[in-house]
Amino acid sequence: MEGFDRMNLIELHPTEDTLEQYLIHGLPDSEAELLEEHLLICEKCVDTAEKFDAFLRSIRSTFELAIPRTRVANRDNAVSG
């Protein structure tokens, strides 16, 4: 996060990509710590992060539901083929 230091946490908001990386644990610890400090004081970014988190949970849930069906279909095709 270029220019994202402790002195200007209020003025600079993380990009959507940075928030996404944070939510999937893809940020280095030093950047994650700065972002967490920013989230403590910025309701706008908390709202955005919560929306991303809900979206990611939805995608994970959909993916988890799809996996067993795919495996069963593949197994049935192998048995009948």
C-alpha cells in the first residue's frame, strides 16, 4: 500500500484490491496491521470490507455445494461408462 502509513490513515483509503487481499489473508503482516488500524477508524472501509466478505462467503458456499455434485456425477459416469 504505497503511501499508506500511520500518519495518514484517515485520508487514504485502501483500494478494493487491497481489501480483497486482506480478506483472503494475502497481505504481508505489516500492511495488514496498517489496514486493521484504518478499519478501526473508518466506517466506510468497514462497510466495503463487510460487503466483500459477504460476497466471498457466498462464492465459497456456492463452490462447496457444487463440489459434491460434481464428484457424484463423475463417479456415476465412470460406473456407467
